[in-house]
Amino acid sequence: MKCAGCQGTGMKVSIRHLGPSMIQQMQHPCNECKGTGETINDKDRCPQCKGEKVVQEKKVLEVHVEKGMQNSQKITFPGEADEA
């Protein structure tokens, strides 16, 4: 559901008065949703990731280096990464 603190934008605007007829307007990420714009109820949160949507996991990957491969050649592992 949308964050109540930022109305789903992920950013909050704070206004600070500096003096007579002078104000400063600052924009910063929302503290409640950490800038995502959405929140998850406590009862609906995953017990493993606690609502972060990402689980840290260590895995042993096996790499097959073939004959004739160039030095610093990249080897990719499809499906083994996340944008987070």
C-alpha cells in the first residue's frame, strides 16, 4: 500500500524558516518507506526478509574455464543476481 508519510512519492519536502520573508525548501527521502513509496503491513511481512523484498544468500558457484580463454574475460551467471 502507499506510504502515508509521503503519499507514495518516496520523497518528503521540508520547509525551514530562515528569517523574515526567507524560507528554505529541502527534499529528502521518506524515513517511513526508505524512499520506495510503499509500505507493507507488519502482519503481511515475510518472516525471512522482514519486508525488505531481498534475501541475502551465500552460494558456491562452479566455474568452467575453457582452453584459450582471454585474460580478464567475463563469465556471467544468468539468474544469479538482483538489481538490489
